Amino acid sequence: MSKIHVTTTVNGDAVEFLADPRETLLDCLRDHLGLTGSKEGCGTGDCGACSVTLDGVLVSSCLVLGVEAQGKQIGTIEGMATDGDLHPLQRKFIEHAALQCGFCTPGILVAAKALLEKKPDPTETEIRYWLAGNLCRCTGYDKIVRAVQDAAAEMREKA
Amino acid sequence: MPKDEFQKYRLVGTRPNRPDGLDKVTGRARYGADISAPGMLWGAVVRSPHAHAKIVKIDASKALALAGVKAVITRADFPDGLTGEPWNLQENTIAGERALYDGHAVAAVAATSRLLAEEAARLVEVTYEVLPHVTEVDEAIKPDAPVIRAGAADASVPEGMPPNVVRYMEFGHGDVEAGFAEADIVREGHYLTEATHQGYIEPHACLGQMGEDGKGEMWVTTQGQWYIRKMCADVLGMEVSQLRVTPSEIGGGFGGKTTIFMEPLSLALSKKAGGKPVKIVMSRSEVLRATGPTASASMDVKIGMKKDGTITAATANFRMQGGAFPGAPVDMALYCAFAAYKLPAVHHVGYDVLANRPRAAAYRAPGSPNGAFAVESLVDQMCLELGLDPIEVRLKNAVREGDKSSYGPKFGSIGLIETLEATKDHPNLQAPLGPNQGRGVAAGYWFNHGGETSVSMAISEDGTAQVSVGTPDVGGGRASIALMVAETLGIRYEDVRVNVVETGALGVNEPTHGSRATFASGKAAVEATRQAIGELCKRAAADWGIDPEAVEWVDGAAQPAGPNAGKFPPMSLAEIAGKMGSTGGPISGHHESVPEGVGASFGVHVVDVEVDPETGRTTILRYLVVQDAGTAIHPAYVEGQYQGGAVQGIGWALNEEYVYGKDGRLQNPIFLDYRVPVASDLPMIDTVIVEVPNPGHPYGVRGVGETGITPPLPAIANAIHRATGQRLRHLPMTPAKVLAAIKANGG
């Protein structure tokens, strides 16, 4: 199948790649752009390990075709720390031991960041429902929810 | 770093940031599928769509005709003549004469892209002759069931047993009939648990390369690089030392990544494709259809109890299927079933049964959750009948140090009593319950495994330390080992770097399994550090011109051991390390052993549920885990093990199961239908770390990883019983099952 030239922006940088029309955005990020921070856990949009933002909207990149990225702004885990400073969520995940194997972590961080941008003061229930599309098999979610709560509190203080 | 209250050590027991945390929150950590190599091909696997079928013919001509397809392999590309476990591994890696389950690999292809490999796999034409199949344990154990493999039974199986029984066991002590006669009530129950999957979010992935010279390399997500190496070598008929296996970061394993699946296929494809590296990444449906699941179980338990709660006798008869190969953990299920109870008389019978399902792999305390579901459910039912408090009944019958266990050996130091007492004191037990709510209690047990262990550590020129361990870090292992080495050496936690190394760097290490990494690698790392300290003292002694015996190591420095040794100021680690090149060369420590002194771990869980009487849906309101950790090296990661284990158990109790159709095919091979717990299903998981130090470990560690998955199954069943009056004996306790039980009894 002939490939399609895609020009897009990832974490603020202009990039281009040749995509097979059958390839997902996740495949393109990982295999063409070397951005392996987004993970494939299911390929069916059920686990959230591939969460990225597409023009600011949280999506499962395994359910987006690579060619759909044309002209869009994509945000991935690799762009979450700015100028070497970790995002408060990243810092709080480490401090709260909110990860064990770490495989779901990039997707959860991207999803949690999208939540806090929408809702700076979420309740525990709101956090749990927002993250219900991100599976974690190691932690039982307790420390993840606490880390998000703590990061949100810190971000509100600094805002 | 804030110290926990009553902390005994400088560093052990604190909660520093884990050393691999930064890589894991930035997407930099490299997992199984995150590596590529120059000239790399992609592999894809052709899998059987039948539960049981004779493979008549495999025609790969159409696949090979595609431009970019570099190799197709079948069983014919693997050596003949294997026996025993190597044959089992080879047969499970790629089917021989018959496909034994839905998803069984029958061929594999390598091509220049992932999409091309998948397309080529679809073009491989396999002609099957479908055979009768059986997937349920109670069907598979019947004398007239389809025979999975004649002659697979081992010597433990008496003559005349049904053909799919491949292992049989019977053990116990005391006179159970006399015990039942002594009881005030004797009750029996029949219990069923369905197969579940470990459900690690990272699918299996590897990048293998093997040349015509028989030398190979592999990058792979695994709990045990040496196990992978030996198993691949066995399956491929190669020399073990010629394969070098590097573990990636691991995206969850829970026992399911202690064995091989498609790893030998990547090596065989690479060899056939002229030595080009071949990457294989499983899809989620491949993971669910062809890897890891647990055994399913059909269990009968009988218990005799006096009115005061004293258990007088107990029997268990367990039948488990672990797929088309021997290895259902019926032995472990039986060993753990009554482990919490001091029993004058107990008898166990177990059957390991073959069925047309994928080969069961270990899953967190394999077997123990099944057995606990049966036994702890029945104990609770009897407590209810006699009006006794479930914690008091467990305290009355609890095993203590020196007691003979239900499975034979005497217990060493254990903390069941302390764990039960701590449970009683927890505020969750005082929380009021409303209508349709119930509180369930259950205990659980798991061993701790020593296992082959080899660790090296070395002092760097600046007085920092590096440690090489062979146990992949599944959830904070590097942090706990760094804490123990830094504590022992008297330096900062941040000055120790722990590396999980490849097979070429150390002698054989067993995987991170059996709750052993912090115990065994930790113990070996402390021993290796002590060896290095001996050398550090020698160097100081030589400098001072005194006897090495007259030097002691205190707070990260050598000093004369008392006034008679001489008067010298302490010589710091950095000072000794800075000149080691001219005082005798590198300073390092090494330790290898099969560590003894393992400490078993008991846990008690208390769960409050609410059952919706209209839908049968169970909501977890409160959840408490109390477990003995011996010593919690890094308490946050101990809590993490407790919480994670509990939630996997909650999934097993309420949602998760392998559903097979009449055609023997798995009906739910995606996460949408195989539903693991999500954040909105759960409350916070409260934890209490009980610390009854294990005398067999320098800092008192017990393995904590596995016990936590065991109590939730019965604890939730017990809570549902107390909320609804209905006793559910078949997992998972789905809304449909709970509702049916309520309706059947006029609810």
C-alpha cells in the first residue's frame, strides 16, 4: 500500500513521516518518530496506555489513524516536562509511589493533565471516573488518585 | 526524608523516590516493545482457531510469495526428540501434530514491516482436522472426556484414573473421622473458581537475533532473563551460554512473565532469515488467548467445628485444570488452603487435569486464592451459623511459631496472631453498615521463595556504589535494594545505583517470583556489601599498619576497633575508594546462594460491600489489608503490593473470567470483555503493615508480593453473604449471579 506523507506538530516540534494508511497514530509515534513513551496495551481503546492529546483533546492514539494527524497539534508524554522541569503530576507520581511497573504511567499522566486543565479541583470520584479509561494492574489506583489530588492542590496554590 | 514512627534504621523504612522514577514518568523507560535494531524484521504468529485439531498441512507458499517476507517457520524448524518439560515448552511455543487450544501457535512469519508480517500470517494456509475438545475441569476429569494427551500422567497418578489426570496428590495428618465426630457441626461446600489472566498492561514483546554460528541475543520483557535463556535454549537445542538475554523494563508480570511464549519463535525466525533481528509484539487478544491464564478449579471442602469455634478436622478435594499441559497449581492450592489454622486432623486430595486451554502460568500466589475461596468461605458460613466473630474464630485456631502446618512442616517465625490483632483494632471495623451492606473477613497465606541468587556490588572511585542484580524490578525493587545496601555501607541512598543486568553479567538468578526479589536479592546484596566492607577495612588497616581484625566499619568509614587498635581518625569510604587503584585494585563484593531463612507472610482483609438488590451489582465501600511484611524496607512499595494484590483479587471475585464458547474458543479476548477493575470501581485501599521481623533476613524482610491477592475472593463472598443472606460459591460473583441467588431465595 503506498504511503502518505504526513506533516504535523508533536510537542511543539514540526515533524513529518510517511504513514501506511492502515497505521495508527500510535504506530506512527512509536515506529516512525521514535516516541515510544506512548504504549500499546490493547489496540482497542480499552486501556488508555496510548493516551495523547490531539489539538488539545484527550484521545487513545491506537484509535486514531496516523494520517489523521495531518496539520494537528499532538501532545505526548515526552512533552509533559517543560525545559527540564517535571510537571507537578510527574513529580507527585514519583513522590507518592503512584507507579509500580510504570507501563500505564505515561497514559495516566497525559489523561490526568487533561483533567486538571478542565477541572483544577476534581473530587476523588471525578478523578476515578476520568481515569476509568486508563487501566493500571499494579497499584489498585489508590496512590494514583492521591498523587493526582496532591498535584492538583499544588497547582491551585501556585495558580 | 521523613522517617516513619519508631523507625529502627537510618534508611530502611523510609520512603525515598525510586531511582527509576524519572524515566518512568517521562516516557524514557524502555519496555519490551520499545527497542528496534538495524535491519530489523517484524514477526507475526499464525494461531489455531480451534480448541483441538489435527494439523494436516501447512502451506506457506502464498505468504512467501509476498515481497518483503523473509521467513516462515513451523514445528519442522525446531529440533526433535525433546522430552519432559523442554518438550512441553516446545509444544506450547509451536504446535506439533495437533493444536491443543484456541490461540495455539502453529507457524510464524518474519517480514520487513509489522503490517506485512500480519498480512503474511493471514496468508499461511493451515488445514485442520477438528477433534473433540473439552475446556471445563469437571468435564475434563470424566473417564470418557476427549483425551488431550495419552501418556502425560506422571508417576503420582494411580492406575485406573481418568485419562486427563496427569498429577495426583494426597496428604495430611491426624484422624479426620475422629475429628469430625468430635465436632458440634460438620459442614461441606462445593466451590468453583474460573480462570483469570494476570492482565499485565504490557503485552509480551521481544527482539531476538540468532546467527548461523548458534550465537544469539535477546531483548525481552521478562521477570527472569536466565529462565528465558534456558527455556529458549532447550526449545531450540542450543547451548545456554551462547544466548545472551537482556531484560527490558517490565510492564507488569505477576507470574505470567516467568516463562516463554513467542520468544523462541523470534530466534528461529532470525536464524532462518539470515540472522536479521526479529521483533515480535503480541496483541492483547494474543496475550489473552495464548499466554498466562490461571488454572480454574472445582473444589470440595469439609470442616468440623465446635460451638466455641475450635476446628477439629478438615478435608479438601481440589480438581484444577491448567490447560493442555501439566502444571495446574493444585499442590500450592492445597498447601495454602488451611495454612492459617492449627488442625489436629486434615486430609488433602488434589488432581491436576488437562483441558483444551492455554497453558496456565503462575499468577500471584498461584493456587492460594482458589483454595482460600473455598476454605475461608466455609469457615465464615460456619461462624455465621454458630454466631461467632470471624476474627475471634481465626485467632482461636491461628497457627503460631513452632506449630505443625496443615501441609506438614513446622512454622518458623510467623505473624498471623499479630496480623489478626492489628485487624481487630482498625477503625474500619467500627464503621456502621446500612441496609444491603455487609462486612466480610478472610485470611490468606503465601510462602516466600529463596531461589538461586547471584549479586555483585562494586565501589566506585568517588565512594559511591553500584549493585548488579538479576531480578527485574516489578515495583520498586531497585529502591528497596539501594536502601539496604546504603544502610549497610553507611552512605546515602542516592549514592547507590542498582542495575538489573543481563545474563552475561552474573551467574544464574531465578526470576522475580515467589515474593523473592527483596528477600533474596536484598539478602545477597547485603552479603556482597559486607564482603566489600571487609576489603575496605583491610585497605584502611594496611594504611594504618594495623591488623585488619582491629578495624571496624561505622557510619560509612573505617575506624580502629577500640583504643588498643591504635589512634587513627576514621577513614571514609570516599577516601579509601579514591586511592583503591594504588592500594590493591578494585573493591567489590559478590554473593551467590540459594538463600535460606525465607519468611512466610499472612494477611487478613476486611471488606465492606453494598449489594444493589435490583441489579445484583456489588460495590466495594471500604477495603482493608493487614499483612505481615517482616520489615518494610520501603513502606510505600509494600503498601503498593498490598493494594495491587487486593485489587487483582477484587477483579477475580467480581468481574474477571475466561469465557469459552461451545466451540472451545475464548469469547472475551479483549479488555472490553475481559474486565479488570478500573479506578471508578474502587475506594481507597487501606493498609496496615504489621512487622514481625523474619530472623532469616539481615533486615527482617518477608516477601510481601503475593499474599494480598488471596483473601479478597472469600472476603467479598463473605461480605455479600452478610449483605444479602446469599452464599455464592462460584466466581466471579457477577451482578447476574448475585441477582439470581437473591431471586431464587425469594429476595
